[in-house]
Amino acid sequence: MTLDPVLARIDDDLPQATERLFDLLRIPSISTDPAYKEHCDAAADWLVADLASIGVDASKRPTNGHPMVVGHVDGPEGAPHILFYGHYDVQPVDPLELWDNPPFEPQIEDTPKGKVIRGRGSSDDKGQLMTFVEACRAWKAVHGSFPVKITFFFEGEEESGSPSLIPFLKDNGEELQSDVALICDTGMYGEETPAIVTRLRGLLGQEITITGPNKDLHSGMYGGISMNPARVLAKIIAGLHDDNGRVTVPGFYDGVAELPEDIAAQWKGLNFDAKHFLGEVGLSHPAGENDRSALEMIWSRPTCEVNGMKSGYTGDGFKTVLPSVASAKISFRLVSKQDPIKIRESFQNYVQSMLPPDCSVEFKNHGASAAGEMSTDNPAFHAAKSALTDEWPQPAVFTGCGGSIPIAAHFKTYLGTDALLTGFGKDDDQLHSPNEKYDMESFHKGIRSWARILNELGA
Amino acid sequence: MTLDPVLARIDDDLPQATERLFDLLRIPSISTDPAYKEHCDAAADWLVADLASIGVDASKRPTNGHPMVVGHVDGPEGAPHILFYGHYDVQPVDPLELWDNPPFEPQIEDTPKGKVIRGRGSSDDKGQLMTFVEACRAWKAVHGSFPVKITFFFEGEEESGSPSLIPFLKDNGEELQSDVALICDTGMYGEETPAIVTRLRGLLGQEITITGPNKDLHSGMYGGISMNPARVLAKIIAGLHDDNGRVTVPGFYDGVAELPEDIAAQWKGLNFDAKHFLGEVGLSHPAGENDRSALEMIWSRPTCEVNGMKSGYTGDGFKTVLPSVASAKISFRLVSKQDPIKIRESFQNYVQSMLPPDCSVEFKNHGASAAGEMSTDNPAFHAAKSALTDEWPQPAVFTGCGGSIPIAAHFKTYLGTDALLTGFGKDDDQLHSPNEKYDMESFHKGIRSWARILNELGA
């Protein structure tokens, strides 16, 4: 009775909702690159104005980095209080030449599987964030009010390690209190099955810069006799995994728990098609620990990856230089009770131990968050599961997620709030890659899903 | 009698000679970067015009790459015929931010050890090349003619592997015949001892690009399960040397001869100060084969160096990408009878053998030249040694050179001509690095040295 007109309104308003999303997508809010600072600020302003337009008391909150956006609306007496989190910042766009269209000029494209919204941030996370805002807009338009009390909380540094988040949670803990935090930054399981993520990997980012000679040298005059930092870096990276795909950093597996039997059984039931998953990106062999299933490799086992590596001359042609420095960006995905701080320390000790004479190393930290494992005791989990099941072809499932959404752990730690993660991204959304997209179906049914979840929560 | 007025003329004309060199240094003739093609052409034009101004019949000769410059002047009946070689192209200038002044705005600087000419190409090789041209100019100005028959031969692709050189030598072998080829692209031994290089290392350049997934991936969604090409590249590079500093490519040391006892004895007499040599660039430990002397590491042992390496995100901040490709530029310095083609093959086989499933490799060749060992039987070697000894504080010596000047081997192979390598660079010239310089003393006494050598050769 209360829900149906809201769903109808969402269907009617879809073109306008898409236009609003496009406005937000056009803002190049790349948080990791200081050159885009103003654009991050502009995205925050846009959100404040958009929330205000549906009656939310919203404001931009300065931090040492990019601003937060916080907004509040009241709900009926006795209704639960929810907090909704999303992030308005996006990943860098390089390699730019691989984009078919400019990344910040969003377009609707017809594809064999239906319409998609193409552009950086369409899926991660602006499109997802707006599914919730649009659900609220429809509710407000139809009923003039909201079914629950809502706090909106949008961050602008998620793609760059969220340096301001913990201080902000600490300083504003009271204002951000709620019964449950809803986080929309995850995806569907396949095309038809909505997922609520109850396991998230943590993330530890480390940049290392090895210096050998005090300047770039001529590799003829100095080659052989002078230590080449690129060789040192290669040896460090090569030593990070053993032949079985296990990470060698001492103590790395401390605190890694085996999967509980019930969860293992549920995952087995998902019949994960590793061949298809890898085939989509041109691969055929699971490359992780060789005694683990593919789904474990992604959802419940820790990893170590090189995200970037650079040394010497990398332009066109050839330069016979013996480089002075070599650097790498390395990240670890963490699970269970792995302690990011201890692992950082152990990794740094490992790197130090690999340095030959004449080489020095500089470390730069890029975030350190533990893994998150949710308890599904909070009634919101079952309300959401039921609402999602109503909207989509297949029943909703509890899953894991390979990515790191440290916010979930931080909400638990600093606000004492359980986090419920759901979202409508698809496996082929090309997150963090060129030609990122969000299915129009994800956007449309995503908005409808939130309307249903709000309805269940308010019931 | 014939020489003294030439030397006096050189002394008087030094300011004008420096101005001419500055004109040439201002042309950014970076051969390896296609963006600088026109400037390479302009440098060739400048040389043709400058040679013409001293009565040389000079012209620019097109190739598939940058042009050659060839010029001729006649000498007295019965005088020997020499060919003089230099190269007008220069190395790229990155990292540009480490230059104290713009690389193509040459300046004279006062330093504790005297005046230096600062700018890209000042030492390698425009400054060196002009020492010979200026000696000829002085001779012509004083005597109205030249003491020997001279062919001038300037190349514009030396810093990018000389792709057009061998075809040009083959096509113009008759025109380029001479009794001896003089090559000015090497340095002094220390500050006071002129050197004639009789051993040169060869150079084999290889670029490898490893591809794993067919696009950049999110390291959360795909980390662990997907093979990361940066790890593969690191393992390949890490495996190129053993713990004793020896190169592991199968067959790499085939054809590497031990140093003849007389040369070994002569080198020992040089009392090479490895501590000082390394200390200048911030190092203290010779990093080559651990059973070899420092001078052997540079002059008579083969090496393998990483000149460049790149994968994934290398900008500011952090990007949790699992890269699709990883690439490296790797070069080998070769000695004695090492066969560059066999080593290339063996290296490529090694790389192939290191590829895990799902990874492929693409190779790009960047030059392959064997080492050169000169016979000093040609009378020009002793004439030059005597002339150089007259000009400088210490007697001239026969030495090795770590760098690769493949032209010397090519002259022998394609023209049948012995090459005599001498030059006036100093160890601190910062070749290929930011803030390259050429001592004013190198330039001035270099010109005087060539006048003396011309005199000896014509005697």
C-alpha cells in the first residue's frame, strides 16, 4: 500500500534520475591525485544541494583531505534509525587511451545485455550511492516523509585510503549513531542474485622506494660494478610468494581462520564458475594458493599484489641508464584476524633484510584496515534479504567480497554500529579499469530495492 | 713550425669556438624520441653548414631514420687518409626536474676545478665532435689547407642503437674508405691522463612486455586468483643474476676470454681507485661478479642491467589495480667473442621458460653489437699516443671502456678499417644523466690534441 506508489514513481522518474546521476558523474572527483582537489569539493557541494532538494538537512564537513557530506532526516516515532554510507570519489582513469569515450562524459549505451551507463564512477560508487538517494526522493515525493530516520554520510577519500575517516568518526560519533549502517559499494552475485556481503577483506597499502646510486648513471660506465636498485626491487617482489602461491612475509598467516563449515557449504552451493570468471579477463588458471578453491582465493584468503612498479627510463625507445631509484606500490588483502600493523612491520623488516650494501629504502604507508566479518544477528539483515528477494529473480544470499571496504570495520569499531553491505554492481562493471559501466538495470532495480528495504525496515 | 701557429690560433679562437658549440648544443637532437625528429634534422643541417664554412665538401644523407652527415677534404700528396666519426644526437633529458638549468640552454659555469660547459650533449658527443672540427678550422685558417686527407662522418642515431648505420656503411663503403678511423666519444683516464681505448664492450638491448589479464583489474575482486604480470617480471629479473653477481642466462659466458697478462699488468699499474669511483655516485661496494677486480667489472666483464621497468599505477597516491602488463628494458654489455644474437636467443628462451600459464611475452630488439678489441699495429695508434702525451700532463695510455661504441666494430666489419678511439670526457661528466657537462679544459686541450694528432699523422 505504501510501497507500490513509490515503486511506480521510481519507474516514471528513471530518466530524470539518470540525468541527475550524469551530473554527478561529470565531476572528475579523483581523490588520490591532488590535481583534482577542487573537483572533489565540487562533488561534495553537488551532493549537499541534491540532498537539500529532498528535504535533507545536509552540509559539507571539512577534513584535512576531501570533505565529508552529512545529512539528517527524521522518521516516524519508533521507526529505526539507519545510516547510509557511500563515497563520491573515484579512481584515476589511466590508461586514458583505453577508454572508448572520455571517462567523465557519461553515456547510455545499448549492449546485447541491455542499456548500460558508461563512465568513471558509474558503478564505483556514484551510481550505487544515487540508488539510495533516488529511493528516498521517490518516497518523499509520494508520501512527503521518510519511513525511517536516516543519516546520510558520504565520503570523498575511499579510493585513496580514507585518511580522514577515522578522525571524523571519532569527532562526530554521537551525530553518526544509528541502529544499522547501510553501505552500498558491493555487487550482485552473478546477474540475477542480490548479495549481502558479510565478509570483507582488509587492505594494507605500502609504497617502497629503493635508492642505490645517488643519481642515474650511464649503464656502460657503471654497469656491473654499481648496484642497480631495479634488480633489488625485483628480488624483493619475487620473494613475496613461494612456489605454491603463498605469501612469504613472516607471520603473514597469523590470525587467518579457516572458513566456518556452514559458510563453506553455502559458498559451495553457489557453484562459482571460476572458468567463466577468469575467462572474462583472458585468464584460465587460478593463480593463488594452490590448495584453495577459487572462491576462497577471492573471498576468504589473504593476498599480496603489486599495484605499480617503476624504475629508470620507461619512455619510447631505449636509454642505457642505470637508475638511481626503483619503486613499487604493493598491497595486501587481509582476512579474519590478520593485524595490518603487525604485517606492515613484518613486511618492512623483510624488505630491509633484502637490501644489499649501498641500497636504502623509504616506506610510504597507504592505509591499513583489518578484515570485516559481520554478524547477521541485526534484524536489518533479514529485512534486507527479504526485500531484495522480492525485487530480483533469485533469492538474496550472504556472500564474501574480495575488495576492501574498511568503512564497515570502522563503523563497528568507532560507532559500535553493525554494517549491512549490499549493492547492485555486476562482475563486468570494470571497476577501477577503463570503460567502467553500471547496468541501467542495476540503477533502476537498485533504486527499487532500496525502496523495498526502507519499507521493510520501517514496517 | 707548422703546429705552433695552429695551437696559438686555437687559443685565440676559444671564445668563438665555444659560441659555435653552444649553437649546436641548443638543438635538442634526442634521437630516441620521435617527437624530436625535426631537431635531429636541424643538427645535421647545422653541421653541414659549419663544415662548408671551413671548405669541406659536406652533405646531409637521408636514411630511414635520422640523416648522416658526410664531408670530404683533400690533403697533401702521400699523406694518410683519415675518417673522423662523431654523433650529433643526444640522450633524453628526463628526469627533467633534476637539471639545475634547462638542458638545451648551455651555460659556462665556474666550479672549484675550473670552467665547465653545462648542457645535454656537451660531453656526449657534441663537445667531443667539435674538438676535431675546431682543430681542422684552426689548421685551415693558419695554413689554408689540411695536413691529411679527411672524411668527416657524423651520425644521428648513436643514442638509439644506430639502426641506419650498417645499411649506410654497406651502401657507401667505397666513399668511406680511409687508412684509420678516428672516433671521439670516450674519456680521459682520470683528470690528467689521455686515453686511447682499445677494448670496448658490446651492447644488446631487449625490451620485454609481459601480459597477464586482458585488462587492468581491481586488485580486490581479482587479487590472489589472477596472475599478476608484475610478479612474473620481477621473478624474471630477479633470476638474471646469481648470488655471486654472475649472469645466469644459459651460455652467457661463452666466448668471454680472460684478460691477456700484459693488459692486466698495464691496468694494474693504473691504480684504479674503486672507492673514489663509486664514492662519487654514493656507493661503496663493487656489485659485479665477486671474484673480479673493479676495473675488470667495468672494462672486461660482461653485464646485465635493468634500464627501465614499468607496471600498473605509478602516479601519486595509490591505486588498487592488478595490472594487465609489465615491461622492462634490459641491456647486456658484452666482451670478447660473446655473440649478441645467440645471447638474445638464449635470453628470450629464458624469459619464455619463466612464464606461468596465462602469461605471454612480447620482445622488442634495441640493437645488438659485439665487443670490440683493437689491434694497435696501425701506426696511427703510436702517432696519437705521442701527440696526446705532448699535450697533457701525463703520458697517454691504452685502456678499456665500459660503454659500447659499436661503430668501432662496424668500421672493422663493413669498411675493413681500424678504429682509434680517444676523447677528452671526464669521469664526472654525468653522461646520460641530468646536468651533463664538459670541462672547458677538455674542450680547449681536446682541440689542441687533435691539432697535434693531425700534425703527427701528416708528418
